[in-house]
Amino acid sequence: MLDMLSFITWDVEPEAFSLFGREIRWYGILWAAGVLFTTMVVQRMYKSEKLPEKSFDSLFLHVLTGLIIGARLGHCLFYAPLEYLSNPVSLVQVWQGGLASHGGAIGMVIGVCLYSLRITKKKQNWKYITIGAFSGLVTGGIGGYIFSPASLDANLGIAFMGLSVGVCIAMLYTAYPTAIRTLDRLVVGVAIGAASIRLGNLMNSEIYGGPTTLPWGFNFTEDPKWRKLPGMGGSGELPCHPTQIYEALVYLFIFGLGLYLYYKTNAKDKTGLILGISLIGIFFSRFCIEFIKNIQEQFEVEMVNTFGVNMGQLLSIPFIVWGIWLVYGALTKEEPIADMATKTDNLKKK
């Protein structure tokens, strides 16, 4: 059986079909499917809690907008800020490729915060946002200098990440606890959506791991870079870790766990518990899998050689810390159930 699995040749064409002369890729199809799966799961949760359809429609628009903008800006500003800032038009050229999961996660959180402020009729606190943005930018700038002093691209990327996290913290503080409770639902659907997107990465033959002798190693023959990779013993063209599948399997597990916690336990009554567990599972697994991934950007070579971590791992740390903090808070605080019931009743009256 193991011999049959050896040297899996992955020669799938990234293009699914052409439409009006423009290629439609499997990645785009699976990305859209991920959004659809997420929508279906969260919509079902809203129906089970008898929340109004109008409320879900508003959430969908806020989250989808935040996801797309955040994923694009995350790729551009976290990984290659100099390239994209020197040509600002390229920031909106999504069809050229380039979306980052960390940026998408931040964008969704901001979208949920805006949605939460709207339904609770709270005003945005720009003072907090200014303080959060400045603090995050300074902290990120210092971190960038520490982790990659020789690369301005890395310095700016980590600084932008710090700024984004600072803004998120400020907005979450203002939108608490409604935003966290909404994210408790949303993150369950996001897990299966993320699995679909990782399968899209597989169809694109991208973000895979280094050479492996394991029987399920993939030969990514459609990617020209694969033949140039340094193989074990100095030879190229060795099977590589299909890290896209590894991540997809983890996300499917997190999805199943989230459904169990939501429907079969009282976890949804503990603000932040499902979100925290999911964040730890998603981003800690991402942190670990990054150890066997190929480096995506040249500036990461210095980071890995000096500190043993790459940009993807560094960007995952704030989410892991946030997840731990949420779980601790959910398990140690008494939940004001009556407060949630009041908010739910208010939503139903609208």
C-alpha cells in the first residue's frame, strides 16, 4: 500500500475552464465555495437561535467585504509592502493573485466589529483606534527591526501587522461583547471555508512543503519552482509535503469540533470560548506546519536563520495569544446570560 502511495504526481491544471477569454481557476472556484460553505453554516446557526434574516444579511456583507479587502491588503502589506506601495494600482489587482489568510482574518474581525456597532447602535471610538493603531505600529516596527533588521520589506510588513492588530484590539474593546459572540458563531463556518481555500492552493500547486521521503509526498510538476528546489542529497525533483492537505485536514477537524461545541455543549453561552479554541487550533497548527513549508519571500531566509521562524509563524503568534486569552476568560468569568438574552430580544424586534 505504501509503495502505491509513493511519488504522487500532481499534474492538475490550475485552470478549470475559460469564460469569455478569461481563465477561471480552481482556486477561485474553491475560494467562492469556501465563502458559500461558511455562509450556510452561520446562517443555520442564526436560524437555530431565531435571529432575524436581515441581521444575518448585514453580517454577511460586512464579513465578506472585510475578508476580501483584508486578505488582499494582508498579502500586499505584510509580505511585499515596498513592491505594492511603489505601485498603488496593483493593490486592487486581485486577479493577479495574492491573498493572505492572516490579513483575511483581521479583515473579518474588523467587519464583525463594524456590524456589532451597527446593531447595538454604539459609536466608533476614534480615540481608541488612534491609540491602538499608533501603539501597534510602534510595537510592530520594533519587532520588525528585531526579527529582520536588514530587510526594509520585513520591517514594514511587521509594522503594518502591528498597526492592524492595534486597530482590531481597539475596535473589539468598543464592540465587546457582541463582536466576540458573533465571532463565536462565525469562526465555526470559517474553519470549513479555510479548508476549501487550502484545497484551492493545492489545485494551484502552491505553498507546499519541502522534500519528504514519506509515501504521500507530492511531485508538483505544474509548478516550475518545484524542479529548482534543493532535494535531499543535493538532487532536485523529490516529492514534497502537501502542506495544503495537512492544513485542510486540521481545519476540517476544527470545523467538526466547533459544531460539536456549539450544538452539543453550553460553550456558546461562554463568550469567546469557541472562538478561542478555534484560534488556537487554526493558528497553532499553522505555526507548526510552517516549519516544513518552503520559504515564500526572500527576506524570510534571514528570519529563519536567525530566529527559526518565518513571517507566517510570526503573524500567527498574536492570534494564538488572543485565543489563549479568550479561553482563559471564558472559563474563569461568569457569563451574563441575561445580557445576551436582552440583545437577542432587541434584534428580534427589529
